[in-house]
Amino acid sequence: MMLFHNDLSDAELHRLIRRRAITLGGNSRLKIYGTLHCASGKRMKRGNRVFFADEAAARAAGYRPCGHCMKTAYRQWKNHEQL
């Protein structure tokens, strides 16, 4: 499940986060996902922000892990890509 920030009201977004229906955020232009607390993610434009329920959903949508907030997952992704 991928949700676009522009399609959600602030109240709806907060409700989904509290219920843990959303656990990750991503950048639709760069195809990167990370934690909701990532400083890089907080700086992106609202129009580029998307949300995912989990890592499987983000990867299925073609996104890669953030190198700042998900260092281990990023290294694994990077090493796998180079093989």
C-alpha cells in the first residue's frame, strides 16, 4: 500500500500513523524510503512524499532504503545491486 501525502488530510495521516498502518515515508521522485523520524525525509516537499505500511510494500513499489536512517538495509540493498 502506497499513500500520497497530498491525498491525505493531516488528521487522517496522524490517525494512520497512530494505528501503525503507516510505518515508513518515501520520496516519490527519488524512489527512497525511510523512517518517519528521518531528518532527510522531513525536509522533502509534501508533493513528493509517500507513505508505506512496511518495507515489503516500499520495495514492491520499487523504492530503496535511505542511507541516513536505514544504514544496514541500505548497505544490504547496495551490495545486492552490485552483484
